[in-house]
Amino acid sequence: MIKNKLVDYMTGATSGGYAVREVTELLIGLNGNFDETITHRKNFSSEYSYYLAQRKSTNPSYFTITDGEMVESKQ
């Protein structure tokens, strides 16, 4: 992937090694509110509680490529 220039960032994590968490924490840090975000989470603040409720109420959709077209997967 690096050889073919297909990535802008590669995590240090191996498969199952919290790569998504690493990238998420990187983005929060780049956004400039890492400490604030972690404090809200640690204290289970009203802002975090609201976020968590919204996240749990979301029904994800899954997509795949079939015959060159993106189609919703049946889960």
C-alpha cells in the first residue's frame, strides 16, 4: 500500500490492535479537543451521555461492491 501510494496514514496497530481507536484519538487531537473529550468521557458528563444515546440509536447500513456497483448488503 505504501509502495503504490494508496495510504496517507498507516497505524502502528496490528489486526485487532485498536487501529480505529488510534486513528480516532489522532483525529480528536488534531481537532484540538483531546483533553476535553477524554474528560467528558471519564466523568460521564451530560454531553457524553447525549452523544452515547445518539450513537446507540443509530441503525447502520452496510454496503458492498457487486458487479462494479455499490449496493446495500442484507445483514
